Amino acid sequence: MKRRARALSTAALVAALLGTAACGPAGLSPTASTGSVGQTPPSTPTAEAAPAASSQPGQQAVPTALAVLATLPVKGRAPLTGYDRGAFGQPWADVDRNGCGTRDDILARDLTGAVVQPGTGDCVVHSGILADPYTGTTISFAKGDGTSVDIDHVVALGNAWQTGAFAWDTGKRTALANDPLNLLAVDYSANRQKGDGDAATWLPANRSYRCAYVARQVAVKASYGLWVTPAERDAIARVLQTCRGEPVPAPAAVPAPATEPAPAPGAGYANCAAARAAGAAPLHRGDPGYSTAMDGDGDGTACE
């Protein structure tokens, strides 16, 4: 099972992380740098003091999370006033236009042996095995069980709201809420314990994952122009002092879709009227006769 890749190149990520902190990902409007408390002098090591993560010969070195942390604005937490999950757009929106919701994209990426439910356009993940990064345990996932696997926002949406996202438009909030860099399949109960906590209030029980966890938070905050609170900055720095070479992670790739099969003989349709006349409509991605030309809204279903 494969889906369209969303990953940026490592070089592009480096440029984004080391560019102007107020700029989000390409195509998104800059974030207003708003807060009620002035910037606090950083206590973390400077970018120059932190070692660069290793790179292949001829490639630009990926900066360490510790170095990027030192570039983040440090401010007090803004009020939660006005926060609502709906402010971050439709949950699990198909922002990459691959015909599948973000939740299933992440399950397909993070589960081993993922099994897709038939008749869902190669989208809905029915079962699989998760090596949970937060607890260090192995979890069997089955769709509908409700209490095994969640998709966590590594930078929680409530935290994002209070560190800059309150000033964004819905489009940028939707991008953050569905960005694979900010999403992980994790143990259900650990995600509930975390809630909207930042690194100052919650860290994974699995200590061996803490460096990677806070490095991902740093990468997300740098990419989207979010700030950190003094307590959050200090908590992240304490973790990274144990792994000073921890790199900022590259965006997590969502597997690419299989190539659309050619229509079976006699199953190609000139248009939706022909498909309806043949009793074949609607056509789903992967069905004989499906074509993107007839899928006007790009949702994976043609001739609805």
C-alpha cells in the first residue's frame, strides 16, 4: 500500500528552520509575533555552541535541535481564549489531495503490517502493529477499538494556539494540524495523559525517545514561527543537553500511492455521463475506468 509522498527535501527543511522565524512553510502567510510578555534572554546554548548534526559528504549539515531551539522566540503563554478544535479546520483533512484522510496516512506510515479495508480506495487502515514511541511497548491496532492507538499532535494544538497560532488564518492552522512532521501514531492513554501539555509539563515515559520527541517539537515550532515559553524552552534544553547532536527531523514522508491501473478493456469512459450510463458511477481511485480528469474535486471519487 503506497501513497503520494509529502516530504520536503532535507535541504529545504534546513532553509526553512534557519530562515526568518516568523515565516511558516512555503505558501503560508507569515505569523504575527504577538504576546503579552517580552522576550526572555535565552539560557540555552547558542547555535554556534551546539554541534552540527552529521551529513553526507557534499551535503549541507542538518542543524541540531539545540541550535534551532536557540533561534526560537521566547515569550509568555497567550490566553486560550477563543481556542476550539474547529479553528484548525476539518479534522484529518486530505490536505495533500491524495484521496485519503490524514489520520489514515499517518497510520499507514507508522504501523507495521498495515492492512487496508477493502472498498475504501486503498485508504482506510483496518489493522496493524504499532511500536509505540511514547511507551516503548508494542500495540495491536484494529479499527474501531477506540482505546489502542491515537494520532498525536506533537506540538499540541492548544499549545500552538497559545504560542502564536491564535493569530493565524484557518488555512495555516489546518496545515499545522495535518502536517506529518507534527503527527505520530501513539498509545491512546499516553496521548490522553499529555493533553495540550508542552515539554515542561509532559514528556514520554520512554526516556530513550525524549530527545527525538523534543527535537520534533523544535522543528515544528521553527517551521511555523511559533514561540516557546521560558519553562518550555528550559525543559527542552535539559533534554537536549543529554543528546547535543540530536538533529532536527526531516518531514515525515507519507507513502506514495500505487500507480493508477489502466482501465480494463471496454471499461474506459469518455466522461461521467458514459460511466453513469454503464451503471459504473461513482468511480473510485483504483477502479477500472477511473481517471483524474473526471474527478473534479480531487477527492478520489469521480462522477459522484
